[in-house]
Amino acid sequence: MDTSEGKVARVFIIDQQPLFRRGVRSSLSGLPDVEISGEGDADERALSAIELSPPDVVLLGTDVAFLDGIRLCRSIKQRLPSVAVILLAPVLEDQQLFEAIKAQAAACLSKETTGEQLVEAIARCARGEHPINDALSNRPKVAEQVLQQFYDLAREKGIAEVTSPLTPRETEILNYMAEGYLNKQIADALSVTEQTIKNHITSILRKLNANARTQAVVIAIKKGLVTIPTEPNAQA
């Protein structure tokens, strides 16, 4: 598993089923760049444990009560915004993916995902990526739902759709974002510093009235500023 600069990813496992937690722990045991920082049921005690010693990634299993898992994900992000949450659901339907995006989950996977896929998702989330964005390229209904929510919020707050046009460079960077590139990858591709890319992205978010990269990409896709990639970027 490739995390940034050989960093060990600290992972906390949450699920109501001890057997499932044991299986996940077994799948991750022995990996040199993964450390299981703890595990627990989906309750306040797990939240307290995470706050006491924040992990890099939380694996949050959801069963029948999917919305309870969504609420817990939202609570984790409110208390610890830097912690990445990977939701693991028995069935991954469009509506569940939409709710996961709203709750700021970094990834949403089926509980039937392979160990290799889970390890890769953990690695990407530990590097600051949001694999959940990949789903927007092949789930147009979800992208439309997300965009509609943003439009509704904009109307409620009286926010203009776009206050300033994007520069050619900002549009170029936005296309890289839509393909799943990280800031460093965009900087390397454009031969500029990573800080320069961060400055451009801040400007893009402001001009599109977006609060996050995912929101900016969805708005840009709807407005025709970028096109939806046919496949997720293999480099991301």
C-alpha cells in the first residue's frame, strides 16, 4: 500500500458486528503501512475514542440502518474534519452514495469489496484523496442530485450561480480535478508549485460558490466547463 512518504495510516474500525470487525482487522494485519488504532460499535464511545486519539481513516460499517451510519459519519466530520471516513455498505445504491457524499465521506464501498480494493481505498484516503468522487463519472443520477442540492442551497441563500468567470488556467486545473488528480500531480503536470495549485483551487471554489472540490467539479460539469471523464484517472 502506497501512502505519502511511507507514512503509516492509522485506521479505526466501527461496525455493530464484532465478527465483521475481526475480519477487517485480519485483512489489514501484517501490512507495514497500516496500524489499527482501535475498533468499536457505532456509538458515542467510538466517537470519544476517535477524538481522544484521531486516526487517519475511519472504516464505518453500515447495515440495515444506513442512515444511522450517515449520521455517525457526519458527527465524525463535524468533530474531526481531517479524519477520512470510508463507509462500507451491504448494497451501494445511488441514494446511499448521494447521502454519503452529503455526509462528506471520503469513500463509499460495498461490504463485498475485496481486501485489495479496501487497502487501496485506505491508501488513497490517507493521502488526502476522495475516491468517492470517482463515482460521479459513472453515476450521473448521483451527480445530478448533488448539483440540485447545491442549487437549492444557493437559491435559499440568494447566492449568484457564478460571480466571476474562470481563467483559462483555472479551467485547466478544474479539468485535472475532474479526472481525480491530486494537487501535487496537477502541479507536476503544469510545472508549477503545489502552493500555486492550492491558490488556484481556492479561487475556483470562490468563483463557483463551492465549499469543496467535489462540489466545484459537479457544478463545472453541469455548466459544461469540464466534461465527465469516461474512466477514473489511473494516477489518482
